[in-house]
Amino acid sequence: MLFDFLVETYETERIKVVSTWSEFHDSEMPVRPKAGDPRGRSVHEQMVHQCVSEDIWVRTMEFIRRYTEDSGKRLAVLRSKDDAWWQGETKFFDVPRSRAWVMTRRIAHTAHHRGQQIAMLRMLGHDLHSNYGPTADTGGLMQNHAPTIYAYSSLESLLAGESAGGRKSPLPGAAGVAVTERPDEK
């Protein structure tokens, strides 16, 4: 089908979202990018906003399990749609758009929120597993052949691992190699 790539992309976004969420500790839910500044959403507010923006009726505290369940239902529905449906028009904030356009926007919006949350994790001092590719904590830069290490291999292993207190893949760190394309030269 012409629009399978959108469904496949949404499928991979689901695990990226819950993997990012699984990196936070419960005690970090009220943390804001700048303490005392209500303009930047707290970790908890980010999760609520992401759920509400993706599906207005998702409002529980069991974010990882609930998001996985609800996004799985949406994924099943999306898989059943044909090309004519994807090319069909709907309204997006009162502007006529194709459903394919809306889905592309949905995926970009999800990635935007995940990026904000990853920045919060780094600000909180967390080591980070891969989300798209290597990180400083998985071995550094891609061009130096750093590995991509996901916290979990699947949504099922993530749910089981987090229910058991966390069983993420171990991270090697960068072991003294460059973690940016332009490291400070001293």
C-alpha cells in the first residue's frame, strides 16, 4: 500500500515514546526545565500533553502501559486503512488536509515531545539509550562505529522489564572517545 510507511513509522514511534518515558524516575515527574518557571512543562505535564494531543481521552497516571495499549489500538485501525482513506480529506484545526498529511504531522509532533523529554533526561543527569542511533552513553559517534543500544528490544520486553523494576540493556559509555562532531579542543 502507498501509505504503509506512515503506519510503520507510527509503529516505531510507539516504542520510542514509552522507552523515553521509562527513563524517568517517579520523583522526577514534577521537574521543569527551569525550576519555578511554569512556562516549561514538567515531565508529568509533558506526558499528559502528549497523551491528550494524541488521544483526548487518555488521562491516567499509568502512562507507559496505557499509551502502549491505546496506541496499539490506533495502530491496528491505521493498518486497516486503504490508500483512498489516506488520500481522503479531513480537517486539521479547521484547515482541510489529507489524512496522510495529518499523520505525518502527528508523527512529527510525537518526535518533538520525545525530544523535549530526552533533553529533560539529560538535564537530570540520566544516561541515555539509543532512540534513533548511538548516544554518548552507547559509545559516542556513529562515524566512530558506536553501537545503537535500545533500552528494550520490544514493547513487550519494556513492559515486563519496567514492571520488574527496570531491566534496560546495559550502557558502555563513550570510554573517552569523542561524543560530538566538534569536541572542544584544548
